[in-house]
Amino acid sequence: MATERVYLRRNILAEPLFNQWYAWSSLIAPASSAMFVANSHLKIMQSFVNAPDVHINALRNPAMRGGPFIGYAASRVKDIKQLLEKTTTEHADILEFAAGVRSLNEMLSTEATGTSLEPFYAKVPEALKGYIELVYDLNNNPSIRFIDGLLYKSPYYRQSSQNVSLSVCEEDERPFVLSSPQLPDNDHVYLQMPFKAPELDELFKMKLQPQPFDYIRELLKVENGAAEQFSKFFNTEVPRKAERYAGDGIRIRYFGHACLLIETRDVSIMIDPVISYENGKGIERYTYSDVPDRLDYVLITHNHQDHCMFETLLQLRHRIRNIVVPKSSGGVLADPSLKLILQNIGFSQVTEIDEMEVIEVEGGTLTGLPFLGEHADLNIRTKMAHLISLQGKSILCAADSNNLEPRLYEHVHQLVGDVDVVFLGMECDGGPLSWLYGPLLTKPLARKQDQSRRLNGSDHERGIGIIDCLRPSQVYVYAMGQEPWLTYLTSIKYTETSRPILESNELVAACRSRGIKSERLFGHKEIGMDTGAHADTARFSHHAGGWP
């Protein structure tokens, strides 16, 4: 096999890790990364070391799957303790940074009363000096602005903690990854290199372009002890290759969750890439084999881990010409720049888009539309609905937008007119603020506050308000997180009586009563939009299980 030209198998997991934890955007931005290490990772590991049975018993209840519980047996306490001690020792500077953020915030909240902040610079903790600016808002509320560009050049941006774990994906079911570190075993091969390493692109090109096994093993510096396991990730089977769409009109393919591929003969656009592996089991789906070898534009709606998934993005990086992300506030702990994050993990052509800003593309335009909700009332700007206009047709990918202010869509409609197709997420329960942003908080949060501030999208009433305002001819509920290959990130397993299912059923029924073609998507689907004389038609639809 050493010199034989081989392909990377289509069921090989490639999980990006930061300090052995599953990597997502808040583990890349240096300031938020420090807070998650200090206030999430260390606390979860210490809790497991102190009382592993609490974690084990909690995870016997499926409803606790997304909680802060490590998914290992008590026999792995020693390994978790070693990682805890390693993290405490090797990341002492990062932990000092996090402690500095907490103490500085406490000082500002009690001592900064609207007078000049200049005297406070002398009191800034040493770990933060030179990396922050102290500011007030117009109501004299003090806060810290992080100088992110400098932080990425500082010791706090720890590329040496980044690596990629390779293993075989035998089935869709995977352990929930956000609350457990990955402990090494003989089934995984770890590529010790930063996410931006071009060698990773050479590996993922081998999904379609074969190379000699020795070439890729030497390029990735796979040690002899791991070579045998590494060889199992390749074969000589020629993979199926997606042909670039060359038909008339517009083809939309639903890949699951919020991932859509929108194509004309001139342009290919993918939104929120989250793609399943091809393991030969479970429901039918589109996979990496259905992605064209060139993606002209990838659009990200927001930086939550199920919409900006590094596991997929890194595997597609060599195919992506341009990536378009929402403009951020810049320097805000809870709202790191997605542009800087992606640039620092190897994406060169990253463009920010602002609300109502228009980008011209081949045969049409991309317009950024305001996105309210789903962020627990935090001042986060890195969120954007995308309006894709091609060949005279318009497609709105609204992701988890919550119609908190109906007048917003009236203003939008005045500017963009009727929309032909709307994709809307309806995960209307959502986790509490602390589920995602808790490690960034520097003050205790009352349970009442936490439970009332949700990471939720629109329910039926709010969703139909969007539809009635924008007057589409087709409406699809998506981004529900219920595909079986995604529960390792969302922990969602709905039943027929789950509120998001009931609410989306009502929205679909209300749309159909208005003469609007509508359904909740699950699995995969192809939608064809005829841009000629005929009305829009859905040429192919497939539901593999789930509810209609």
C-alpha cells in the first residue's frame, strides 16, 4: 500500500480539537477561549474527578445528554485527572488571563461610576495589560474591549493546542462532544498541527484525488506507531463525484439542519455547512460526495457551533473560493470576530457583510438581512439572515431568526419586496443563556434571569408573521437539529409531542391554508425553481422517517 494511490474513505471522521476538547468558534478567539478553559473545561473535569457517578447517572437520562457531564466510565477518572493537571500547568497563563477578566470586570462594576477611566489602566491585571481598552457606553456602563488583532499574535492564541482527530464513522450516533474531552485510544489518529496547516487540505483533497499512502503519511508526520491504524482510513475504491450543476433555473439541495446548497449554472452557494459522512447506514442523505469540487460562496448565519462547524468547514476549505460572514461588534467577549477566527484557521478569502449590505455574485446578489433572537438578548452582532437573489428569484435563509419585532419585517419588505422561498428555523424552546454563554459571565446569574433568556427561534405565531409579511410562495422549516448525524452537537431528540414539532406543524398547516407550498425538512430534499415561464416546482422530495 505504501506506493499505491489511495483515496480517503468517505466515512472518516475528522474532528478538530482544542486541548482535547471539540473545537468551535469560542475556543479559537483567545479571550473567549481562556474563559471556556477556566470556567467550563476545568470545572467539568474537576466535577468528574470528584464524583464520577454523578456524571454517569445523569447521562442515563436522555434529557441530560446536553448537560455538563463527562461521558466516560469511572475507570477513566485517572485520565481526566491527568488532563486536568496538564491543563492547569500548561495553560497557567491562559487561566491567569481569565482570572484577570473576572477581577477587572468586578472592579469596573463597583468603582467606575462615569468619571474618566484613565486611572483604571494602572489597575488592570498584568495578564491583560496592553491587550484591552476600557470604555463606557452612552449610559456610563463600563466594559472591556479586547484588541483581538493583538491577542491572536500573543501567547494566548495557542495553536499548539490544536489538532485533528481521525477515526472511522461506523454509524450516525456519536457521543455528545461539547461536555467531554476526547481521551486518546487506539481507534484514533491525532494529527498534531494547527487548523490552518495546508497539509490538512492535501488530506481532504484525497476524498476525490488519490495519492500514494506514504506521501500523505509523511506529509502529515504520522508516527510509525500510528501508521497501521492510519492505513485503515484509505482504500482504492474510486469515489462518486458530484457534477457541477449545469441545468436551467435554480437547484436547492437540503443537506440537513441549516445546510443548503443553492446552485445555478453560473454559481454555487452553500449556507451553514454541516454535512453527514457516508457510512452506509441510517436514513438517506446528501454527503460530501454530493458537494461540487468548487463552492463559489459559503455563507455563515451566526457563530453557534451547529451553524459554523469547523469539522465540516476544514474539510471543505480547499473547495471554498469565498466565505461570507456577519459583521461583528469587534472586541466583545461574547461576540468575537468570525472573520478573524476563520482567517486564523486558514481561510484567506473572508468577507464580512453588514445588515442590508449587498454583495454582487454571478447572476445575482447576496443581501444581509437583520437577525433578531436566538442569542438570549446579548448584544451580539455576528448574526445575519441571508437573502440570495438569482435569476430574478429570491431565497431567504433566516436560520434561527425570532420575530421579536414584526415591524422589522415590514421595513425589510418595503426594501426587498416579496420573497419567493423562505427557510425558517423553529427551535422555539432553546436552551437558557447559561447553556452556551455561561463560561463568559463574570457575575452570578439568577435562575429566573437565566431561564427567561433563551437561545430560541420563532414559534408558529411569530413565524407566520414573517410569512404574511414577506409573502413567499414556498416555506420550509429547517435548522431543527433533528437529523440523527447531528445530535452529537445539538443533543436534540424530538417526539411527536415536542413543542417545536407542534409549533412547526401549525406553521406548515397555516402556510398551506394560504396556498403556500410548505413542509418541515428532514433528511434531504431537492427543490427546483424554474426561472422561466413556469411556476416554481419541487421536482424531488424525500422524507426518510420523521414527521410530515
